[in-house]
Amino acid sequence: MATTGGEATATNKQVILRDYVTGFPKESDLIFNDTTVDLRVPAGSKKIVVKNLFLSCDPYMRIRMGKPDPTAALAQAYNPGEPIYGFGVSEVIDSGHPDYEKGDLIWGIVGWEEYSVITPNPSHFKIQHTDVPLSYYTGLLGMAGMTAYAGFYEICSPKKGETVFVSAASGAVGQLVGQLAKIMGCYVVGSAGSNEKVDLLKNKFGFDEAFNYKEEQDLNAALKRCFREGIDIYFENVGGKMLDAVLLNMKLQGRIAVCGMISQYNLEEQEGVHNLATVIYKRVRMQGFVVSDYFDKYFKFLDFVIPYIREGKITYVEDVAQGLENGPSALIGLFHGKNVGKQLIAVARE
Amino acid sequence: MATTGGEATATNKQVILRDYVTGFPKESDLIFNDTTVDLRVPAGSKKIVVKNLFLSCDPYMRIRMGKPDPTAALAQAYNPGEPIYGFGVSEVIDSGHPDYEKGDLIWGIVGWEEYSVITPNPSHFKIQHTDVPLSYYTGLLGMAGMTAYAGFYEICSPKKGETVFVSAASGAVGQLVGQLAKIMGCYVVGSAGSNEKVDLLKNKFGFDEAFNYKEEQDLNAALKRCFREGIDIYFENVGGKMLDAVLLNMKLQGRIAVCGMISQYNLEEQEGVHNLATVIYKRVRMQGFVVSDYFDKYFKFLDFVIPYIREGKITYVEDVAQGLENGPSALIGLFHGKNVGKQLIAVARE
């Protein structure tokens, strides 16, 4: 089979986990390694070789950087000394797999490196629609978008007119949750960590209200100001103190979709949540979910969301770091809220 | 209409809340008051006068003894200076209500007093089956039993062969949950606060395993010992540290029915729960519920449970305090785990 430009090998820069991380990750926890990759699939192998175009920075990756935790079934730890991995958008360079051919664009799990040799699995998806930005497949049209879609429709049981609160609302998942809730006819409030992000929520994504949690003395009071009658649905991305304040403001029969708890991932000991007894009084359903359980609905999701994107009724803000060499700082910035919108890395142009 | 013995009035001992309680309630928080009650319903009134035979001591009553808490919609506070109230079994003495007549037995909310004058509402039920102990209508055939039934079947979504953990397992609700789970073909473990209670769980109620939480250094280890493969269903009655340990042991797609958190009701500040992020990794559904939402299923519950009682396949242990004058110590003993089985008060014989 052919290889790009006829070269049989290429140098392959990789991002390696130096050692298990405790506390906030630092740039020095991730180191670069230049290796060589064979751009041709060995005869008889069903693997594919891909060139990575975009890589996604996601909060769950912090969990994988820590020591293996048997209670976190989802989050198999990265191996120190090896490349980290995550969702990416890639172009097939060579293929031994009958379903893939050179030039195909895919999204799914790949290494943090310029080229990856992978065995395709059911969570690698071929990209069919290329009239939308290809980078969207790291977020809006990839794992984050699917997370928002599954979490909102499958877990939150939303109804028109209900009140919805989204934390980390300008992030990869939150910005879509808010827009889905508006499409459903809900009243939607978001929290974020800067005034710039609050402005995005209100003026770009159409949230009814938004607040900067860093400027609120009392999160309970902030929520009471935005939700006079309480919260029907909370889309939980942060955990900790925000969850505690939300629990005091849930309405009867409220639902909490527990998508993530980014405020907790870097803590050696998790913050305690004190107001759980309100789930009894208010008959609250609190449900954790993981997007991979819903990937069978991916094409249904695409059919739903792509027309809204084409019509401009769903929009998406990305924060794009240029080049793999800026990947570590982009990923670490996520845990300090430096990203505005979906954080990703542009590794290579097609 | 006739009155008992032809007397028009009777003395009526009442149990009064002295003042809002903080921390653990003391006997001195409840005081007695002797008043006089008119045993005849005034002409034209639809009220009924009842003689209280049994009164139920329930953990939720502690919440009502505290200052009014707007976040606890369920738990309207008792008024200091007035009788406390709760579930009881009573006999109708006089009735102005077309659906009730003298001699009827009912269960539902009444004052902690010898006689109550009440306006029947949909959560007052007429007692039809009297071949079972009348006191059962304070527990097994009343609110606690209905709580176990609704919580287990409606919230836990149990399946044959699943693993079930029940805390406060020898209490009014727990003992029935365990027996329902055994009937369903589940593996059932309970925790309780004394070796006598643990013995009851294993030898009277048929739990597969049980442990005394006060003798365990490490609740996580105790649960791992009893559940090698983890917990599918947790019926939560206690909250706090036990919930934290359970969260570390939930299986994928596990369910937690949040029925009560008795370990927290007397604390000025609720303990923090630290392991909530596991609801994400394990896709756990945690759902609070309140039995009054399910009272429409009460007669279905009776049809289900009474045959098991008659056949001796469901059993129930009661801890009966004699006389209203022993009511305060019985109620307060509940928060120190002094009761063995369902705590109630025998106020009067028919």
C-alpha cells in the first residue's frame, strides 16, 4: 500500500507521562519524546496508521494521570513513560483494516503524538460530514457533544419550561447543554470562572442568566437570585461546593446528571458534600453517566445536531492551541480554567 | 352520637415540644401536658374523635423537632408548646365524617396524646385486616412497611441474583427491605449497631450476612468482605461515613435508594460525603424518595404483604414502650440505637 509521499518512516513527537501525578498537574509532568514510526501497516495486520490532526483536552484525563484507582472503573491510569492518549481527529495514512482506507478521516482515541498506529474499535468513528469544521469532532461532534446530548436527554428527563443549571457552562460540554436546554424551551443559567466566559454564556450561547462563581461570596445566594423557584435540572460538571449549594436549591423531583467533578480531580482528598439529605426531602434523582455507554446513539445525535449547526442555531467556541508542543500547557490550563470554550490542540493541517 | 361510656369529656395527656432542638434531643425537650378533650364531635363538623392505641417513633421526627428549615420541604417543623404528632393506630370514638363510624380502626397522622380530634385526609387509612397484630399498622403495615416496599420495588429496580446492602437493617424499614430482597432472590447484607441486632438480621430475618458497624475499624473493608463483587443496590438509611464507604463499593449501574440519613439528623453540621465522584465512574443512580408519594399503592402493598405475614414468610420485630409517659424516652432512644426492631408506644388497649 502507498504511504504519504512515499516515505516509509517519519519522526514522531510524543507526549509522555513522566510519573503519576498528585495534586495539580504541572507542565513538567509531561515530557516530549521523539521516536520514529513506520508509516506502513505490516502485511497481514488489521491495524491502521493515522496522522493526528487535532487532539482534545478533556478534564477526565486528569484522573488517568493519577495512580491507578480501583474504584474508578472508567479511568484506567496512563502508564508513566508512555504517551498519554485521548480523543482526536486523524487522517488514515495506511490501512490493513477492510473498513478503512487511506484518506479516511476518523475521530476516536489516539495517542498524543503526531502519528498513531491503532486497532480500530467501535469507538472510532469515520467522519462523514466535512462541511463543518473538522476540529468540531474533538468536541461538539465528538465525545463532549455526545456527552451533552446523552446527559441532557437520557439522564435529565427535561421538559419544556423547566429550570436548568449548568456548571462549567462555557466548557466543551456545558455550552452545548445550555443550547440544547434552550431548544427544549427551558430557562437556563450557567456558571463559569471569568466575566469573559459569563459574557459568552449570555450573549453567544443564549443562556438566560449566568454568573462568575469566583466573584460570588455565597453560591447558595447566587443560585437563589437566578432561580426564584428552584432548579429542576442540574447538569453537574464541577462537584464540591457548587454541588452543595445546588442541593439546597433543587425543586421537588429534580434531577442531577453527574457528568464530571472537575473541581475535585486535583485534590488529594475530595471535598465533603454536606447537603445530601435534601435528595430525600426533594425526591431528587442524582445519576452518574459515562458517554461511552451511549455511543450507539452517535449517528442519531449527528442527525439531530448537524442541521442546527448548519442553520447557525447551535454554535460552538473552541480554544485552539497550535502544535503538539503546546499540548501540555493547554491540557494543564484546563484545570485552572484558562481555556475559553472547548480546549483542543491543532497538531497538523491535512 | 354516642360516646364511650357516655362521658362527654376526658382528660387528655399530651407530649409537647418544649422548644426547637439542636443536637441530640433529650427527654427534657418533651414535656407532658394534661388537658381536657371533648369526646363528641360538634354538630355539623366532619371531624372525628379518636382514641390513640399505638404511636410510632420514627427517625424523621427528629427533623421536625429542629428549627424550620426551608430546604426540607418534607419536614415541617413541630410548633414549640404544641403536641408533637406522628403515625399512630387509633379507634374512632365519635365521627361527624360520613366515611367513618364509632369503632372503626384507622392508622395515619395523629397527635402524641391520648385522644385526637382530626380531619381525616387521604393518608388516614381504615384498617380492614385485624387477624394480624394491630401494632403492625405503626410499622410493617403502615408507613415504614410502605417505605420499604416503595423504596425497594420502585426506586431500587431489583433483579434476582443482585447484591443488596441495607443499613440500619434491623430498624422499622430495614428489616422488611431485607426480607423483600430475599423473596426477590437477592444476596442481602445488613449493618446494625449491636451484636444482638446482627444476630436478628442473620437468624430471624434471613440476611445472608450482617455486621455491627460499631465494631468495624474500616467500613470499606467490612463491605469488601461481605461483597466480593460489589453492591448492586444500597438501601440508605444512615448517611455519612457509611454512604462514603458504600460509594467505594458500588457496582456498575448500581442504585442507591436514599430513604433516610439518621446518622446526620442530630448533627449541627452534616458530615461531608467525599466519594461522590464514584457515581460517575460506576454510573450510579442515587434517588431520594418520600413514602407519601406512594400511598396510592398502599392497598396493592397490603395485598402483597399480608399473605406472606400469614404464612410466616415475613416476620417483624417490634420494640414496644408501654404508656404515653414512656414515649419521650422511646423516641429519643431511637437516635442512640436503643430500640431493637420497630420502636412504638402502646398508649391504650382497645
